[in-house]
Amino acid sequence: MKNLSAKKFMFLVLTSTTFLTGCSREPSESDIKTAYSNEVDQTNALTRKFGGEALAIKLNDLKKISCQESNKNKEQFQCNVEIDSTLPMLGKHQEKTTITLAKSDIGNGKQDWIVLRGIDTTH
């Protein structure tokens, strides 16, 4: 009987590990916020050269609604998000949108999520 319990325990551990590994492929809300924040920072670095802080975008919040693996590229995810930002000359702005994310080399041998723009990222 003790042997049967050990087998059940091992089955639960293996099943849980497999389940958690599968779930971790998708970017978390924190991953998405970081990737989107990095994109906003890059945009702000360019616009500050021309208009200073007056043209800076402020990311107030980002909430993940859902993510789906791309049908064309299994390394990309289409994520529905709700973005709360403050835009130059427009003020506070909230929108629901879809952004495409992928893992990429960010230097020093590190991989992290990045936002993809300007390429075919459709399902």
C-alpha cells in the first residue's frame, strides 16, 4: 500500500511539472509589462531629442487579458492587453489592443520577451 502512495505521489509531481512547464511558455503579465515598458522607453529616448519631456509617453498600467500562441510561428504570442497611458498632447488614454511578443536575445546571453512591430505577426 505504501508503494502505491509513492507511485501516486510521483505521478502527481510529474503531471504538475509538465502542466507548469506548459503554462510558462506564455508570457506573464509582468513579462508583457516589461517588454512594453522597454518599447516605450526606446520611443521616449528618440522623442526627447526633439521635444523634451513634453513628448514623453507615460505607461501608467498594463493588464494582460489573454495570450494565444501564433499559428504561423510557435515562438510568438498574440496577447490581448489593456493599456493605461498618458500620451503627449492627448492626456490619459486607455485602450484594449493586441500586441505580439517573442523571446529574443537581449545581450549577455540572456533571453527575454520583446514586442514585435512592423513585421507580419498575424495568426
